[in-house]
Amino acid sequence: MAFETEDDLISELRNWFDNLDVNFFRDLNQGELIEKRKRPRRQRLSAEAKLSKQGGARGRGGSHGSIDEGPKTAADVSSNTPIKVGTYMIEKKDMENSESYPIWRLEENNQIKKFDLKVVNGNVKHLASETTSTWMPSMANQFQPIKVRETEVRESGIVSTVEVLEEYRPKGQVNSNGVPYDRFLLTEKPGSGNHAQEFMIGKLAAQHVRTYHSLYHFKYWLRQRCDTKVKMTKESNKSENLTDEIVLDKCLENRNWVLQLFDSLKSLLRNGGDASS
């Protein structure tokens, strides 16, 4: 089998991995590599068809790279805002606690009243509790003023339920950066520089964002590792002038390398490890 370009060889290697099943790896562990590898390969496109399909793939790209998570509050109420009677606030230590954070309101007679978080019909509410605490002006630097919507007020005028406005709820900050790539070809888009994004997510999503990020870009990282393996194999056998088909066979017959790739995916699925490392 002849390959027109090195990219064709890389694509063939990637296609082979795309077609793998669990039984292959079970047999691989028993040393039966060659027979299970021999399966029909995907039909390669003609040059014209490739150009057509590549053009259609544009715009479906991804952006590989790193992703960082960090706590951040979206509230933009200044910490210098004076705290007076009727002010709702959150303890600064709870700004990272997006799942169960309480809030407080300054009452008369130097008291603060606690409102506990409760999910009501899928909506996050804060219900007034019987808990109060003594307030001292020196405590102001421990709290961040917030804005709420009072949703339930008793006949006596006492607020019983409030809803913290979205922009004042504790959230997690995610910073993502990388180079955009074509999701069909898994190659970086020409002329694309590093792209950085910042967005806010809740605490629960923040626990899984790194895993999902690595899974989403796993095929890209797989192609990079296949690309590197092909180049290393060609370089180490330069004097033998191997055909592309033999290079492909040598790569796939390297049992340790194949298992390492599979273990990367297993580790990612099981433990949320970083597949790109």
C-alpha cells in the first residue's frame, strides 16, 4: 500500500485506533497482536474529495491547550460599600462555596440574620433561619455585600425568602488557552495564534471540567503522539529506507507503545487524569 504523503500515513495510523474495540486489547494482553490488527481499513479519499471534505470541516474546530480553574466571585459590589441595616452579604470565606453558601442580613441592634440555601423547584433560594449573631463594625472586612431579590415577605413585613442575583453568586473561574485546530483533520489551523478564554462555572462543574476537557481533545493528542512515533520510527530506520506500510506495521507492532496509549485513555476515564501529559 502506497501513501501519497506523510499525513496519509498518520491518518491511517489514527484510523486504525479509531476502529479498535475492547476485545483487541484483551487479546493484545495475551500476545495476539498481528491477527487482531488485520481488519478492513477505511477507504481513503481522492485528492479532490479530500479538498471538498476539508473545506466542509472548517468551522468545526477545537482548541487544544491547557485549562486552569480558580475560585472567583462575579459580584461587582465594591468591598468599600458601607454595610448598613438591611444590607445582604456573604462571608468572603464562602465565595468558593457555590453549593451550600449561607448569606446574612444586617438587622437592628447590631445583629445579623442568617439565610440558609435551599433548592426549591430547581431554583436556588435562601430561607430566613432563626440563627442570629452579634455584629461589630470590625467584622466588615470579613463580608462582601451582595444584591438579592426578596421573593417572599410575610404579612408582618419580615422577609422569609430571597434569591441572590446571578451575578453575585459564588462561581468558579476557568481559564482555557490553546491553538485552534480542525476537528476532522486534527491539525492546527494555519495562521492561528494562541487563543485564551475565560468563563464562569459552578463548583460542581468545576470538579469535572479538566476531565471533560481532556476527553474532548483526546483524539487530537492521540494524533500528535502518532505523528511523533512515525517520525521517530522513520528516523531510527533511515538507512533501511522503509516503505510507509512497513513503518505503519512497526508502529502498531510495538506492543508497549500501543498499550501506553490505551492506558492513557483508561486512566482518563477512570481517574480523570490528563491525557496530554
